[in-house]
Amino acid sequence: MTVACYFCKTEFTRKFTLERHLKSNQCKSFCTMSAYDVHKLIDEECNSARVGNMNVHGDQNNVLINSSQNVFNINIEIQVNPVNRLDTSVIDPSKMKFLIEKYIMDERGKLKAKDKDTINILLSDYVKTMICDKEHPENIPVKYISKKPPTYNIVYENEDGKVVNIIKGLRDACELLSDPVLNALKRKLKECVVEVKDQATCNFDCALKELRKELNKENVKRALSSVLQNDILHDIEMKLSVTKVSSEKVPEH
């Protein structure tokens, strides 16, 4: 009887040889996989378990694969991007196009009166995609430590290029996150403009002009406050699960 690696499909005659293959990072297929690729594989194995004798259990950090041939754990270490180095390429430009159109255009593509709450709702939705998209755990640089008072752990790259964990309350977390998130939003806006320049209408250009005015630090901080309180703080999966948190204090102003 042989056992096979689920990633590279190499077959082994002994279970411990397979385990050594995985634990020593000899599996080249696994080393080239992104967190999203691993997620898809786990999902596919879970679906196949309904028709076969295989069970797959796990989360983004640990996977237990159980089949009639073998049982072993695979630890998946995800390298989280600091908030000032997010991989925004995973966000399709069409999402920014949607934000622009919804800002001051109605369902018929006509200009509408601006609602003060509209920009906050739309930016909050976009910011949520940027910093807490569960399909891309490498882009989740903010998790909460406690609810009362709201306290967050932020993965951040400091001026020396060192990635550190910074612990902040709600207000200070919004302040720290606002600049990198605003910069990322402006980059995505530029990408969107390039993507749709040939299809842009006069109304779209008007909406784009108005949105550029609203992309400022204060509006981004309000959107961040909404995401931190409503989307992160009330989601148990967004709680920091490590037993020890290393932190670097940022001087209070």
C-alpha cells in the first residue's frame, strides 16, 4: 500500500516518509502555492469527502487530512502582509468602478444628490475587502485582542523596514491605519481609471471627480472605525489567536 502527497501527488511506501517530505518542506508544489491555492485545495478535498472515505478538517493555519490510508497534520504558515504593504492586486478594478458609480449615480446612470452617509458606507465596504477578506488571509493585518475596551493588533512595517506588531485602541488604530489605507485606495483608483478609460461616460467622469475630493484622511478614518467595530470586533475569526503577542508601542500624540 502506498500513500500520496496531496500537493505534488508523489507516492511513498511508508507513512513516515510522506510526513518527512511535508515537515521538511521538500514538497516543491506546496512551497509554490499561495494561501488562496491551499484554501481551494482544502475546499475541493472537503467536497470530495462527501462521496469518498476522506475527511479534511482545518483552518487557515492548520489542516488535518484523514483518509483510509493515513492521518497527519500539515501546519500552514501564512506570511501576513503589513498594512503598508498589502497585496491589492487581488482586488479587481471593477470593485472601484462600482464604488465610483454608486457614489453619485443612481441605478439608471444619472447623477443624484450626494448623501453624507454614502461615502462612509461605500468606503467601509471597500476597506473591508482590503484588510479582512477571508479568502486572502495574507491580507488580514488587523485582528482584535479584546472587545472591552476595543484593542487591536496591527501588523506594520516600520521606518527601518522591520515588520512589527503594534497594539492600539480603536481611535489610535484608525489613526495608524489611515495613511497606508488611503494610499492603497488612491492606487486602486488609478488602476480603475486606466482600466475603464475607453468606456468612461461623462457622468462617470463627474462621479470620479467628486470621489477624488472625498478620498481624504478623515473619511478613511471614519470608514476604518466602521470596519474595526462592525466587521472585525464582532467576528470571532478576527480575534488574535496566538498565546503571546510581540508589540512595539507607538508614542501617543
